[in-house]
Amino acid sequence: MPWHFAAEQNQAAAEHAANAAAQAWREQARRAGPEGRASAKPGTRRAQPNLKARSRKADRVKRQSKSQRTAAEFIPPGASLDEVRRAAAGCKACDLWKLGTQTVFGEGARHAKVMFIGEQPGDKEDLAGKPFVGPAGAVLDKALAAAGISREDIYVTNAVKHFKWEPRGKRRIHKKPNALEVAACRPWLDREIELTQPEVVVVMGATAAQALLGRQFKVTQQRGRLLDSNLAPHVIATVHPSSILRAPDDETRHAEMASFIDDLRVVARAMKQRTRRAA
Ligand code: URA
Ligand code: SF4
């Protein structure tokens, strides 16, 4: 896939500044202790960064060519889905591991019929270590229920498995992952697809769509249709649920939710079709 390296390099300086600011925020949050931050659910992991060791590691990662590393080197050959998930917890293929609390791997049944692919974990997902548990996840759950798709039949994951963000006051604001980060993380997604073998893949939002269906893909023009792709027997693109939350007013939000549910009904029909054929 022809990534635009020049453009990425131009972004590098800005990204470096954002990373430094984010690091400062984390240090401040660390000093403030657990009360200073939103609490994670009991039993979930929270990184306890040893900052000196981290920065030594970070230097090492930087020295190894930044743009050419991918997650492939972290994936043990012949690994099961659980083994791949465990390996992903230690991924340092791009710099985002320094920004996120933990790797947020996909979740769902081993042989889920449908895989939903988003962009990257958000603030809540980063803390919980699970995909789509925050506001975008609530929108997704509501639309799934309306379209008659059971949570048990789906596997949810993201194109990028670490939360990329920048500080704004006390909040961590989502920042779109760049093409190099998406490319670095891709081997995890490819392995998830290979190991779960979904009958339907649902790509949500431009980041996932462009990563999986090509840079020219336009979700607005091609949403809700069965697409020709070798990712799975049926592939459908739709908007990202968080775009619905960003709608400027109630009327727009309701209309966008209705269109999202319509797209998920196409998914529900594709699931049934395949089941009939297989029966
Ligand atoms: N947005 C995503 O793309 N993925 C999540 O897991 C949460 C929000
Ligand atoms: Fe690895 Fe993906 Fe995290 Fe980058 S974002 S460190 S490639 S898991």
C-alpha cells in the first residue's frame, strides 16, 4: 500500500510535541495518584510506568527505524487467538505504546459471525483495556439491538490498538492515528481476521475503511452496501458510531442513528444469508 511518507515526516515534529505534552500530563496524573484520574474497573490492568526504563526503551525503539517496524515481529508463529492477544500486550511496534495505558485488543467469540472494526480505543477503552466500552460503544450497542444483532455473535476490534491522544486541560482528547501507525498495527488485525474467520466484516469510519479498503474509499458514498473484498465473504462499511455523537443537533443525530441502524440491518441480512447457505 503506498503510504505517503513525506507527509508523515512533516507531521513528525508536531507529533513529537504532542507526545512530549502527553508525557508531561501522564507524569502529572501519576503524581496525583489514582484519585486524580478516572478509576479503572477492579481487576483491570493499569500500567505502572517506570519512567526512566521507559525512556531508555523509547530511545531504543526510536533508533530502530521508526517507519519500518510493524507488529509482525511481535506475533509468535502459529499462535492461537489468546496467545496473539497476550503477545499484543507487549507490542512496541510504533510509538503509541508510550501514550496508551495498555494495548486494547479485540474481544468477542472465537468464531463470531461478524467482526466490527473501529479506529482506535478511546479514553474509557484505554483504561478498561476493552474495545467499545465508552460512549461510542453505547451507540454501537443501541444500534445493534435495533438491528437485531446479538452481542454474542460479534467480535469488536480496532485498526489501531493503542489510544492516541493529546492533553486538553485535564482531559485526554482523541487524536487520529496516522498512516504509519495504522500500517504498524495492521498485522494484529490481519491475525484477528485469520483466527476468527468472520462471515461478515463491518468497517466503521474512514480510518478503518481506508486501511482495509484502500485510501480512496469514501464511507459517505459507499456505506451500507455489500462490497467486493477478500477480507471476508461479506464486507460492509459504515460510519463510526462516535460521528453520531458529534452531530450538531438532535434532529441530525436521530437521522444519523437511523442510517447507522439501516446499515446494520444490511449486516443482519448478510449474516442470515450466509447461515442459510452453510446449512
Ligand atoms: N472508538 C473506536 O474506534 N474504538 C473504540 O474501541 C472506542 C471508540
Ligand atoms: Fe503495537 Fe499497534 Fe500499539 Fe503501535 S498501536 S504499539 S503497532 S499495538
